[in-house]
Amino acid sequence: NPIPEDAVPSTVVALINVRDRDSGENGEVSCNIDGDLPFRLELSSENTYKLILASALDREKVSAYNITMAARDRGSPALSSRAALVLEVSDVNDN
């Protein structure tokens, strides 16, 4: 679902669940997002992150965001994975 351009910062946009089947430290996973985007990731629970709107959106400037999330475990050697999310911004009547 698109996010309206008038959504306020701190709005939760998505919940992301990560998991690693390893045990102990090897199963601990951290996530981040790439690029300079108006979003941030925040740990919600042990395996869940919230994608949160960090600043105001303007559909006339950017109508969609390609968000790449990276997950990395604490194993040795560390393993990582990436996933992409396309987030569309819906227009709000500016008049």
C-alpha cells in the first residue's frame, strides 16, 4: 500500500521480520537500510524491525522509494542478505 505524502514523521510504514536458524551469537542478526532516505529502521523485538518515516515526504519530488535492507549475522564468517522494498507515495490534494 502506498504511504500518503502527508504522513507524519514517526509513522510506522512496515514491519520486517528477520531470522537466522543458527543458535547463540551466530543467530543474532542486525539490519540496516542503504542510502540517504527519509526512513529509519528501529528494533521492535528480538526478530522484528519497524521501518519508520523519519522526515516529511513530497510526492512532487519523489513518487516512489526503492529501499534496500541488509541483514547480517554475527557468525564467523558473517553471512548477509539483502531485500528490496518499493514504497510508493500517494498524492494528497495540495489545494
